[in-house]
Amino acid sequence: MEVQAEAMEVQAEAMEGRLRRWRCRLRRWRCRLRRWRCRLRRWRCRLRRPIDRLIGDKTGQAAAQMNLSDIRKVLGLPPAPFDQEPTEDLKARSRRKSMENMDLLKVSFVALHRCRRAVTAAA
């Protein structure tokens, strides 16, 4: 009986050690996730600025109010494939917010490169 009790204590200690290690890993993962969220937030802010400069809006209010397709027209980009042929299915469904964000990122990258080209050409 004593041998079994000792074995169970050893197993319990081993489980506690594993649990401690997993908690530590979880803490590290949460910390990494927080850092990435912070980086993404800063990156989003940096990408908003070139669009505002191209449009000539200092406060960013006009860019926030404009539709993404309008921003594409202002920048001289071709319309997105979903804007070309609106069908009944597309009208009935609303677009996912993540897809809207992806389109905004594409437009932001183009605007950023155009700003850089304009600055290098002027220099």
C-alpha cells in the first residue's frame, strides 16, 4: 500500500510539473499574441496615412466616409471583380468585414507605393 501511495505522489508531482509548464507556455503565447495585436494596430494606422495624404484629407474623415470603391476610383485603380457585375445573389448577401479589410489593405499598399514614387521623383 505504501508503495502505491508513493507512486501516486510521484505521479501527482509529475502532473503538477506538466501543468506548470503548460501554464508558462500559455502565458508566453498570450504575451506574443498581445504584441502581434499591438503591431497590427500600429500597422493599420501607418497604412491609413498615405491614403489621407493622396486624397488631401488631413483628419481622415473623408476617407472614413468614402466607400472603398470610391477610394479605388480616386486612386485610379480598376474596380474589384465583385463591383463589376452585381448579381442578385451578391445584392442579397452582405460582404464580410474581413474581405472589406483585405481590399482596404490592397488599396493602402498601392497608395503607399505611389507616395514613395512621388517622393523619389521629386527628390
